[in-house]
Amino acid sequence: DFATPRAVLTGHDYEITCAAICAELGLVISGSKEGPCLIHSMNGDLLRTLEGPERLEGPENCLRPKLIQASREGHCVIYYENGLFCVFSVNGRLQAAMETDDKIR
């Protein structure tokens, strides 16, 4: 038997660097090399775009997501290459941001 995809997720212009699945909420959250993180439904519908605080100031401050984790309570934590942690609600609202000098793996 051949596996077939359940859905095709679209919306990123660059390669995907990180992703998380929250089966309890039916969400897939993904981040790309040069772009924002996107929230899709498990059916493939694009629901939200997650923009970090620096991205709002201009394209020269583009954030590159490195790690994503989603909780069943509807929170999404994203760690960016520049040492920035952001917590978003499932509705796409930025709830908190913190910078660190440590390298997270």
C-alpha cells in the first residue's frame, strides 16, 4: 500500500525549517527559512500568520524560525535564530516575547 497525503499545506515562499502538529486542536504550525510561521488546519486550510515583533518593523529584520512547539491549550512557542522566543495564542496574537543570548537546541 502507498501512503497518500491527508492534505497539502501551502503558503510558504521558502523551504520549511520547523513544524509542529497539535492533534488535539487539529492544527499544523510551520515556519519557513525567510518568512513567517503559518497555522493550518489538518485539512490544509490556512488559518493564521504568526508575525514576530521585529518583523512588523520592516523586511530587513526578518525573523527565521528555528523551533516550534504547540500546546493543547492553544499556545504556540517559537524560537527564532536571533535568540528571540515568542508565545502566540492560537488566534495569532503575540502574547509574550523574550530575548536570550543562549543557543537553544
